[in-house]
Amino acid sequence: MELLKRRIREDGQVKGADVLKVDSFLNHQMDIALFVEIGKEFYKRFAHCGVNKILTIEASGIGVACITAQFFHCPVVFAKKSKTSNLDDRLYHAKVVSFTHATVSDVVVSRDYLGPQDNVLILDDFLANGEALRGLLDILRQAGSQVVGAGIVIEKAFQPGGAQLRREGLRVESLARVASMSEEGGVVFAD
Ligand code: 5GP
């Protein structure tokens, strides 16, 4: 998606070897006009898949998921990061290792909001090692829901998550794929 790639080139900041900061339009301040274009693009790619629910993970996936849901006319469910190791049987649980904070959290979704009747599109802001997506897939497996695929705003294609999940059969659609990046040279896109 050219508009997104241009914005990453202009406003993205590379931190160290593998963190891309896009706080000015995606992760802290949110550019809603850009989110609308992102939502339209996800809709174009998944329009005929019978999506009746979008699943994301707090916090940074929620904004994009909500704007995108307006095109699919469906609700958004976000997995909550829970501090207590929750043994509540009204919840689906998964463990997720956070890429940015190097912590492990238990993420939970209520059984009330996902089940076998759901045809789910997963959305997230970044894909790196695939931990967040794997946690969400685990929750959908517990719920018996159908998985339509995953929509990702920025995939760091030099990290293994995307390739592994595609090999395992998941449809992953990323709107910008970063092939490599460095503090000196900036971002190089894969396609
Ligand atoms: P993964 O679980 O695929 O390893 O990492 C994806 C999650 O980590 C996303 O939900 C995102 O919040 C965060 N993340 C991973 N890499 C980056 C990055 O380079 N920049 C930002 N801002 N977040 C990232």
C-alpha cells in the first residue's frame, strides 16, 4: 500500500536493529484518515470471506480494528492482557511473549464473544516473530471459530513470523512489508 509505505519512509524511526517506531501516525498519535484507507484496503482483500467478527489484541491493534470494522459491518473483539494467571473457565486463554516489552502475558477473551459460529479476521499493527498472532490463533482454536486470515499493517519480513505462519497455511495479508532496516539507511520494503 503506497500511501502507508510513503508515510513509514517519511515518519518512521528505526530504533536499534529491529524496532520501527511509528508513534506519530499509528501507535500513539493516530492518523484516522490513514486508518480509513487501511480499513478500505483490508476490506478489499477480505471482502468475500464472510467475516462476521474481527479479533485483535490490546492495545495497539484496537484503533485499526475499529476503523476497519466499519467496512465489514461487524463487531471487534480484543484480547485483553491479564496480569493474574487467570483460571476462570468463562475465558479462553493464551500466553503471548511481547516483542516490544520482552514480557509474557496471559491474554484472555470471554467465551461470550467468540464461538463456532464465528468467521474471524485477525488484525494487528505489526508482525515480527508471530507470537501475538499465535496467541490469537490459539484462542480461536479453543473457541472453535473459523479463521479467515490475518491482516497486518506492517510486517517486518526479515523476522520469521510471517513466513512461518504462511507455511503453516494461514493467509497473512500485510499492507507494508519491510525487507530490512537500519538507523542509518532507514527502511527498505520487500515489494
Ligand atoms: P510478534 O508477536 O509478531 O513478535 O510482534 C508483534 C507485536 O509486537 C505487535 O502486536 C506489536 O505491538 C509489537 N511489535 C513488534 N515489532 C514492533 C515494532 O517494530 N514496532 C512497534 N511499534 N511494535 C512492534
